[in-house]
Amino acid sequence: MTVDRENICRACGGTGMLADDEGWQYNCSVCRGAGLISGEHPNAKVMEVDENNRLLD
């Protein structure tokens, strides 16, 4: 299977994981941990963060 570079999630670089400045890792909120995005149906959602850019639950 080949991966089209244009479909790789730019937020996480295709890993499906993001890390904050303290090293905590979490699923990428843009691709939902898949590492790939679909150009037809982007599923990014705006999330609330605190003053340190940590996600609020």
C-alpha cells in the first residue's frame, strides 16, 4: 500500500500523535489518530485550550 503524501496529516506528521510542551502525548485532534486526512471531508474541530495551550475537557 502506498501513501499519498498530500493525505498525510500536517498537524502530527502522519504519526497520529501530538505532544504538549511537558511531553504528554495524545491522539491528534485533526486526524483523530489516523495520521491521514481526507481532502473531501476534513474532520478537524475547534477545541478549547487554557493559557498554556492545554486542551480543556
